[in-house]
Amino acid sequence: MARRFCAALLAALLFPGGLPAQSPQQPETFSESLVVREREIVIDLPDNLTGDRLEPGDFRVLMDGEPRAVARAEPVSAADAPWTAIVYVDRVLASPGTVFYSTLSLSEHARSLTGLGTVEVVVADSDPVTALAPTREPLAVARTLAALSGEARVERDRAEARARPDAQPSAFEAHRQLAKLLAFLAARRPAGPHALFLVADSPELATPKGDGSPGPLAASLQETARLLSAYGWVTTAVSLRKEEIGRQHSMISDVDRIRLSAGAPGLPPVIPTHPPRTTLAFDGVIDVFIGPKTAALRTLSQPTTGTVVGFEEQIGPLLASLGLRWRLWLDEPDSPMDGRLHQIAVSVPGKRKQVRSQEWIRSSTPEEIAGARLENLLSGVHLEDNLPLTAAVARTPAGMELRIEVASLQLPESRPGPVRISWAFPGPESEEGATDVHHQILPRGDLEKGFRHTLRIEPPAGARKVAVVVEALGPERWAGRVLETGP
């Protein structure tokens, strides 16, 4: 206060008529600046920490082995229903029986689902279509899921009447469905924590190759898990069938049980203990987490801090546990938005139990998402894009050219960054299920003014079309086209 008074008195003595007029000046600029943003992640604390009062400094976060500062930390329950949930029913990956029991069980937990936040229901048969727009109305969620359950029951009964086992999708079909799932979710970037409930059967994984590398399906599952994790989707694979959960384990040892039954005199009394209210007290649930039948779904869900639901008794505790999660906001200095994936690990030093966190985060749209979009385009799937793109193929004496033009686009937030151009030709529907994918990075594309670019492409023999995807990695805008390359 005294400092401001002295400064005002000095100004009055030096300039009795007031401060001299000054010409307008531009704001001071710096040749180098550091823009710090915050990135949110959701973690799952062990039971012995869920009730503790933790501060940002209590957490230790490593990204690619390097420490990253935690700016804020709070329980998810501190916000009012922050979750965004999608129930994704894949009718290619799930048999009618699995769809029937899974959607019926989820419909009975509609109130708990909407208590977490908004719920959207999507059905992939085989392309994903929204069956129910995001809502917090439990009755709407229950009716939609019950209707899907009724349809699946009819299909299940017809299949049982034919006495034919459910057909398992091939590795290529499973890979294609996972690509559709990824492209669908990449178009949704909800604020706050978000959960995916994927209704699907667990496919059988082939024996690893001689060099130890995973088979095609296992590789697709691992890639999908990394991307789901990087986009922050806590993924729960729901695969309910008509099975018994098994017997509940006793918390009393066999010796104590004998003593209780015999009632032998002179021995100290045994105080019976009751098992905690946890689904892990049942044989069936333990099999879900260690058995080979659910190995593929565990591969998909674990890197996202999700789980596998094999019995209806798991659903209630699972939904309750989502409300106990914590949110961390990490300081994120401005860094190259190259779309790479980075490993992340979270711990609370001094505590024995490990904190579960998503295993991957991303700097922008990963290359694998570009590949998923290309596969969807070549399969004829319609994808919503948001970049004004014009593309054409031209034959020249030097070879075939791909000509790209992006019209000017005014963005509410200026986030300059590189532009990635990806293109692919159809590949054979083999077990590898591959398309010939190529990428080219333009260090900077001026979206406000628009830009043009030409590149050389070499179609393989017999290719009649090419898919192209253009992605602005700064604002994460994209567009895709399928072009004819001629006979």
C-alpha cells in the first residue's frame, strides 16, 4: 500500500498536468514461450487409500520414465456425475446369447449407470449405430437395453433350435470390428472421465509364433488396448452367459471348521468370521480373472484400468467402484504434437499397493487411428469428419499423384501443429487383414489460409481405389476420402 502511494506522489510531482500521452504499444512478445496445459487422467486407488485425504504432492507420475508434476488431484465423487459412459454392443463379436444376458443385466442397473453420468447405447451390426443418444434418464436406458435383450433372445432361441454352435468371427473380422470401434470412439472426446462397456465374447487366441511375437488377433487386441488407454476410455468387457457364479469361499480355516463341528471341550472358542462383500469370494469370478477363456478380453481391458465382467454379481460393485476413482491433472508443457503414444505410471510413495492408471497417453491423434480410419473408409463405413478437404488422383508421365487441398478454416483456438497425410490401398481379407498404409508429415499446414499439397503414390497391382486421410494434429481435425485409381 505504501509503495503504491509513493509511486503516485512521485508521478504527481514530476507531471503536474498528468502523465504525458503515449502512443499505443503492441504487447510485449517473446521469441520463446512455454505454454503449459493440463492433461487429465483417471486412476484407481487401492482400497486402503480410497478414504485418505491425498494432495497433488502425494502422487508420483512418470511419463516415459520421466517425472511429471501433478497440478491438481481430487476424487471423482467431488463432481456431480462426471462420467460419460457408452454401452457398445458388438453383435459380430458377441453371440446372441451373450448379447441377451449382458444387455438384460445392464438394463437392471440402468439407475446406477445414469447415476455416474450420461449413458449412450451403440449397436455395431457390423457398423456402429447409436441406438440411444446420451442421456441421464434411467428409464430410457433400461428400455433400450431391454429391447436389445429381447431381440437377442429370439436370435438365441432360433440358433439353439437349429442345434448349431455359435460361429466364431475370424481374426480378420475381429480386427475389422475393433477398427470400427476405435474410429467411432476417436470421434468422441468427452470432457471428464469416460467409460466403455463393451459387450463381446472373448475369442480364442492362437499360439504365439515361433519368434514369440503375438498372432494377428492378439496383436489387434494389444493395439486396441493401447489406443483405448491413450484416449482415456476405462474399458469393461461384458461377456455374460448362462453360467453359475460358483460357491462362496469361507473365511474360516479347515481346522477351525473341524473344531466348530466337533465342539471339543477345553479348546478356546472360535469366533466365526463372515467373508467380505466382494465378488472375489466366488470361484467363478476368480476364473474370469485368471482363466484362459477370458484372456483376450483381459488383454483388452487391463491397460485401461478396466476389467472383465463374467457374472451379473460383478456389475453393482463395479459401478460403485467407478465413483471412488480419482482424477489427476498433469502439467503438460507445450510439446511436439506428433501423435506418439507415451507410457505412464502412477504411484503413491510410501504405500505398498500399486495405483492402477491408464498405461498410455497420447500427444495427438496416433498413427494407428489413421490406420483404423483408412480401413473403415475402404470398407465403406461412413465416418463424420470436420476438415474441408478436396482430394483427387491424377495420372502424369512421372506416375500417379495424389492432390490434396484443404480450404481455409477458422478455429476457435489456434493450436498450430503438423499435418499428417495417410493413404492406403485395399489389402486381401487374409488373417493378417492388412492394408498397405503410408504416412507423410507436413511440418506445418496453415489451416487459416488453407493449403495444397501433391505427393506421389504407387498403387499395387490390381488396386482400383485408394483411401486418404488428412489430419491436422494441433486441433485434431480430420477428413477422409476414397478415390478411384482406375483399371
